[in-house]
Amino acid sequence: MKEVRIGVFGAGRGLNMVDQIIFGAEGKLVAVCDKYEPLLQNCKRSAEAAGLTDIAYYTDFEEFFKHDMDAVILANYAYQHAPYAIRLLDSGRHVMSECLTCATMKEAVELIEAVERNPHLIYSYAENYCYTAVRLEMKKRYRNGDIGELMYAEGEYRHDCSPIWPQITYGQKDHWRNINCSTFYCTHSIGPILYMTGLRPVKVSGFETPNPDYMWRLGTASGGAGMELITLENGAILKSIHGNLKHVSPSNYEINGTRGGMRDLSDGRVEIYYEGENENGRGKHDSYSPAPMIAEAENSGHGGADFYTTHFFIQSIMGNEEARKHSIDVYTAVDMCIPGILAYRSIRSGNSSVDVPNLRNKAERDAYRNDTFCTFPSAAGDMWVPNNYHGVDTPPESVYEEVRRRFQAGEPG
């Protein structure tokens, strides 16, 4: 196949993909789009350092959309991926979406149906937390049956963004990080567990902590940390927690099966306990550092995980079946995200259990085809709900003025 011509929409997070394409041997970067000119300039400097001067830079998506390209990486705002993905797929472009796939259940249905009506195109989800060497090893060993059938799992993604809040929200009152709900950004905690096990969520109950003062003073009234308690299709239970929490270790992934368990030790090692068929508590313990699946990934971001999302996407477009096996398809991507949407519905109804539909089945889609429940006004319409369930007032304008000042001055949160 000819070289894949790639555009990147979103030059903040997208800079990582830009660098991988221009300094790697896969694909050809042809265009970058972002409304914020300084971020575009960062990409331009990186490209020119690699000797590339023929890349187009756009501040307007409509002009970017017209550019001649085979594939687009969506690294724009986290709640706006689905509408752009649908439009790009229907225009004949392959799509890789950064986190998250969708803001509403309606978008989840529409995204799946856009992929289905364009079966010749690749849609891939860039859930990079699935791809560290340790989590890939946990997947391999679980799928090999080394710890038996899953009974319980934990996925935890604690990321205190308060020190960088002015730089990632620009002091904008309506920035998605200020108006999302506590359970929205769930994919880093849920995603790796689903990727390891291949299991699907079927029920979810949501919980949240009150919003901490240190986040309110930065412009968000959202509940602080979100938690999802999820029942998986085999009856196993998954505890997922994420949010702006102070922490010792930022993440934790653990799976417990009928014949053993595995844990990511957060230092490049996996710990495993495993029994044979009849050992009954007299199994073996081991811990070790697995090698990366692909050597070039070792020095990429997020513990070596960032390399794989773009690599598997481009290789899938080029027809590499092994890459397609490792990529995250639209159905699994939606499974990783919609528990967070439904968990907030659970929170607002007293933490009641909510069924998670299997949107692979067309018969289950109609109930959600017009479901726009969310905290983003532009996506929700008349199903909008506030992002705080604890009665906390929205911060005053003076808070946003101060965050804007810190952003402009380059000061921390």
C-alpha cells in the first residue's frame, strides 16, 4: 500500500503523535489543526527540526477537513471526538480517536453505526494505558489461562492535575475539564481491565467524592473522584476509580482469578501468583520486568505505551492483521467509556445499578438513540444535568480571571 497520509486534529496531546510520525518510519504527516496558534507552532518547530517543511497548519477545522489525507488522529477536546470521527469516517478517512470515544449514549450509537457503514475503514481507539509492557504481559497471561477465570479486578487512575490546571484549561470557564462529571474520564481505569480480559460490562453503579477545595479554587465544581462498581458479563466485579486525587502511586491494575492473580507493581514489574488445577492455595509467586512487545516503544511516553496506539493504527490501515488484533475496535472502545456516562446517571439516582447495553446488538440501540444525558450543554440539549451532586455553587468569575492570569503568566495552579 502507498504511504498513509495522516492529519492530526489537536496539537496539544497531538504533539506526541506528530513526533512519532515525523521521527518514525511509519506514515506521512501532511496536516495539523488547532485553534490555538502556540500549540501549532510547537508542532511546526518539531517538524522543521526533522527537516519537514511541506506540512500544512490550520486553525480552522473546515479548511483542515478539505486537506488531501487518508487518515486523521483526533486529539481535540475529550468530549468532542465522536462528531468529528463520524464526519471523517463518512468522508472516507480512517480515524484514531484519543480518549474518550463519546460524550453521550446517542453519540455511542451513532459512532458505532458510522463504523459499520464504512467497513473498509479503520477506526481505532487510543487508550494508551492498555499498552505498557506490564499490562500487555498481564493480558497475555490472562488470555493463556494462567490465573483462571476473572473474579475481581481493580483499575485505578489517580491524577492530581491541580498543578497544571491553568495550562490545560486556559482559564476558560466552559473548558471541558471544568464541566465534565466525576465519572466521565473513566477509560484509563476501566480500559486496561477490559483489554486484558476481553470481558464486557453489563451493570454499573456510580459513586463520587465531594469536590475538593483545591479544585473549586481552580474553576470546577465537579465531584472530586469518580468510582464505578461494574459487573462484567461473566459475573466478575470491577472496581474503577479515577480523578484529581492526591496519591502515592498514580495508577493500579490488579486482576484476581479462580487460580491466581496478577498486579502491576507500577515500577515496570508484574507480580503474579498462580496455581495449577489442583494446588488449592499452594501455588507459585513470581515478579519480573517483561520486555516491551516492540523495542522502539521503550522510550515513548506513558511508560512506553504511547508508541503502540499510533503504530497499530497505521499498521492496521496498511493491512497488518497482527496490528488489528492489538488495536481497540469501536465496540470495545465504547465499552470502555459508556460505564462512566451511565455511572453518573446512577449517582444522580442514589447510586442505583444501571444496565450497560451491548451496543454490538442492533436491537439494544434504539433505547439510547436519542439519549443525550450529560453535563456538556452543547451535547446534552434538553437532557443537560449539572456536574455537581453535592450542592456546591459554581465558582465566581474572579476564580476564572485568576486562573487565566496564571495561564498567561505560566504559573502553576
